[in-house]
Amino acid sequence: MNTPTNSFKAGFVNIIGKPNVGKSTLLNTLIGQDLSVVNAKAQTTRHRIKAIINDTNYQIVFSDTPGIMKPAYKLHQKMLDAVDETFTDADIIMYVTEMRDTRPDEEWMEKIKMMSVPKFIVINKMDTATEPELHAAIDFWKTQNAWNEIIPISALHKFNTNLIIDKIVEYLPEGQPYFDDDKLTDRNDRFFVTEIIRERILANYQKEIPYSVEVGLESYKEEKTITKIHAVIFVARESQKAIILGHKGASIKKTATEARLKIEEFISQKVFLEVTIKVKPNWRDDDMALQRFGY
């Protein structure tokens, strides 16, 4: 590693990769806080989320991004547009893969190779591999001839993740910080409230339900001792509304209660959470609806 200098360093480290390789788990591990939704289901991350690490000598601005996929709806294309954005402001590209992924998307690999910034390949889930499998994965990614650094890790078990920070600081350009040193993210509490509710839906419902749902806020009122929130769960069909509700409303009550407790922990205040469900047909292909939801 290069000898550290006294000059301040700052830059954008943009995390990309396929769905379910552990991008969000890695981000949460690196910053020491759960900002990105983590779930075993695909397409968990829908927005680009910036998270900031501040130190006396550097500021790292991470971007978590949706997984690279073949778009089936306008929603998916908007998600991919968020990934594309990361190529315009990256000081370091960090491509996250997993041990047994030896089929990179050729189009995205070409985009990465054309970038003039430092590029890391982070091979996640090394705790699931044997030593020969680990060496085989490293050897495979070396053949891509694209990487300044190849770093095997386990984000879940926090193994080798400190090495990522060390390597980032080594490659970061010198410059002034982009955000105040007390800033953790570019998103506000309202955004994370909707993400917490959506995370509980991902956890509690199966099949197509989590992918057909979006969450919006009708109101968010901060009072002295309590925050009052009215959230709306949008679904694509009436049948999905019935599933979200559950028998005599039991399912939605469970989801709302779990979400309220997590929101209270996140904002450090008591919360009154009202949740309603609305049917918005074909919202995943509706430009106006997608704009409203922040895509």
C-alpha cells in the first residue's frame, strides 16, 4: 500500500453488480449502519443510495445501485438508468460479484473496461467456497484484464472488508469533501421510512407481491414527542391488495407493526404509522407514477 499523505482525499466509489451478490450487505458493513435494504429476493435495491464515510484524512461517498438485469418494465429501465449514472461521476468503480459467478454481463463488462478510473472486483461470499474454488474465482477474474484490485471478501461475516477501505483510500484522488462531515447519506428520513416499509413487505410476502409493490407517503408530521406518518402501499391488482391485507387484515397489521418499530429505531422517536393500500394498475410501466415514486 502507498504511504499515506497529509493531503485530504475525497471521491465517489460506485458499487455495481448483478442482483443478490451482496452489494447492499457490503455497503451496510462498510458504513456500519443499515441504510440499504437487504433481502434474499432479487431487485431489492431500486434506487441509487449514497452513503458517506468521513475521516480526518478522507471522505468516501459510496453509491449502492440496483442489480444489473434485463428490463421487463419501465421500472427496471429506470433502475438501470441509475446504474448508468454511476459511470459519469465515479472516482472508483467497485464491481461486486460472488464466488460462483463466472458469467459476467458482456455489455456491462465493456462499459467498465472503458472507464479510465480505478476498478475493483470484489468477490463476495468467500465463506461459502473451498480454497480451490477461491483460487479458481480469482484466476477467472484476472482473465478479464480490467481490475486494479481483486479482493475476495465475506460481507456477511465482515471478512476482508477493512481491506476494501484501505484500498479505496489508496486510490482516492486528493480533493475537498463533497458533503458536511456530519452527513451520513444524501437521502432524507422520509425516503428511508418508505424503504423500511418495503423491506418488511419483502420479508413477509412471497411470489410476485414484493415486486408489484411500491410505497409512498401521504403525510409525514414531526411533533415534539411523536412522528405521525401516513403511508400508502401501491399494488398493481386487486388480488394483490387482498394478499397484502391478509385474513381480517392480519398480514398488513403485522407488517405495519414491524415497520413502525424499525422506523422508531431509525428516527429515535415514537411513531404513529397509518398504512393504507391502493391499486395502481400497471404502475411499473406508468411514467407519471414512476416519477412520483422518485425514479
